[in-house]
Amino acid sequence: MNVRLFTKAQFRIGTPSLADVTSPVDKEWANRIRALAAEKDAVILAHNYQVPEIQDVAHHVGDSLALSRIAATVPESTIIFCGVHFMAETAKILSYDKTIIIPDERAGCSLADTITADQLREWKAQHPGAVVVSYVNTTAAVKAETDICCTSSNAVEVVQSIPADVPVLFCPDQFLGAHVQRMTKRDNMHIWMGECHVHAGINGSELKAMVAAEPDAELFVHPECGCATSAMYLASEGVVPAERTHILSTGGMLDAARTTKAKKVLVATETGMLHQLRKVNVTTVFEPVNRAAVCKYMKMITPEKLEHALVHGTDVVDVPRDIADRARLSVERMIAIGTPSRVGE
Ligand code: 13P
Ligand code: SF4
């Protein structure tokens, strides 16, 4: 078997290789996956919440925005999307002529399920003239009713790009919406009351207890968290110095992990994130705020299912052409705004 060992310098954008294989992965399996991908002219994309084995075998690992950007530009004819269904749909919207495969189409998202296209149409009718900003965690049908999509890494910039006197309908995540409203100080933002069950479960009291027990630790908080408001409250009250509290997308967490000098960082997001954080910074201790913050949908994508997907070409993700055409504009606006976050390869 010809598997090189991981070195830090190799964990950068470059020619896809198996140089980054650091999880206790079966290297024979990993080589087989890469060979199958080459044979099928497929590229494997993995979200930061995937299981370590899948993150390590993927050609590209990143946050939602980075993966959307990659999906729009990769040369391969097939994209194997190791993430959840709305992410694979977004890849289809951006690369309509490519074959998009998700290893298990049942991998949904509790947040995307909190708003339907009908509900959004009804909301729009109540606020004529408002601009609709939808988080990328939405179905293709909702994106088709949206003016601009955003992800957690560019939500603030997306809302800032809308003239200050134009009302904004922001959906579906209430915690991300509250974060954007705080950052932009907009008083004409209407926020949909959706939430992700995993992030909403990371609450302020847990965070407060951990901060009290670890007074020197830095905090990385995903803006979908139920604790985001509490984290900012703790910071503004001086309980946690503001400079140690960072509200970040998963890609933003990785950038911050590369440069932090902290001995310990408390991480408030889905626990799959810890794998990449520990990979890019081996000297800092990264600890989850809530060990039970596991997205069962992300974890539906297993190494066995990835292999099955490559061999059998299933599950194919399709989006009706008219919906994809209407959704594309809002997704393309999203990928044009904000600083690209880095991806691992
Ligand atoms: P990111 O956009 O930060 O990757 O988050 C996606 C997601 O689903 C968070 O739960
Ligand atoms: Fe959806 Fe939450 Fe899972 Fe992210 S962590 S994919 S928002 S259910």
C-alpha cells in the first residue's frame, strides 16, 4: 500500500492525495475509495461534521460555503456529496449537468425542515417589497423563492449588502438571525423562528458552567447555537472577555484554530468539527461544550455507504429544472459575497 503520512504543510489546497489520512482509517479502504473515484471521474466533498474517516478520504473538506464554491468549479463529471441533502441539492443547482450523489438520501436537516416553500410564499405576501435572505440550510424549493442565500460564514455580509431602508425576511434559523441583527444593528429584519435541534441543544447554562470551570479558555461558538445569545451576553457582561469569545462558521473556526495561542478552546457546535480543529492545531486542546451535540443526519453517511455510492452510483440527487433555475440566482449571489473560507484537501 502506498499511503504517505500526513504533514502539516500538506494540509493545504493542492493536488488531491491521501496525504491527509490521519484517522484510524483502514488505509486499504481509503485507497480503494480514491481509486474508485478516479475510475468514475468523481470528486468527493465532505462537510466538517462528517465522521473522521470520510473527512480524511475526501478530496475537499469544508463548510457549506466553501463546498458550494468547490461544487461550482470542479472539473469531474460526478460529485459525491458527503453531507446532508440540502448541500447536495445546492451542488446540483450550481452544476446542473453533473451527476450529484449523496451516499444516503435520507440524510436530511432538522433546520431545513422548519420552513416550506408555501410558508415562505405566505410570509412574503405579508411583507411586500422585503428582500428574502435564506440560510443555505433550506430546500431547493425554498431557495427558488429566495433573493439571496447565505451561510453562517457570510450571513452578516449578505444582509449588509441590502440597502438599509429595505426590510429583510431572514429564514429559517432564529439564532443566526439574532446574531446577524446584532451585528448589523438593523431594525427592519423579520426573523423566522426555526432552529437546528443539535445547535439549539447547546444552551447558555452549559456554556456558562464550562466557562466558569475554564476561565482561561477561548470559546468558538457556531451562530446556530442556542447559546450564541448567551455567549454574547456573557461577553458583554464581562463574564467572558469579548476577545476570547468568537462566533464563527465551521470554516471560520478552522481559520481561528490555525492561529490561536490558547491552551484550550471550548467548541460549541456539532462534535464532528473537532477532528479538523485537532488536525490543524495539535498543541491546543479542543473540547466540546456539549459532547452529545451530534447530528444524526450527518452521521448517516458512513464509510460503507460511501463505497456503495461509488460502486452503484446511488443515491442520485435531482432538482426539477425550473426550481433549480430559479434557485440558482440566489445561490450564485451567496457565493459571490464574503471571504472564501479555506478547505482541507
Ligand atoms: P457551516 O455553514 O458553518 O458549515 O454550517 C452548516 C451546518 O449545517 C451547521 O449545522
Ligand atoms: Fe442541519 Fe443541524 Fe445537522 Fe447542521 S447540525 S445539518 S443544521 S440538523
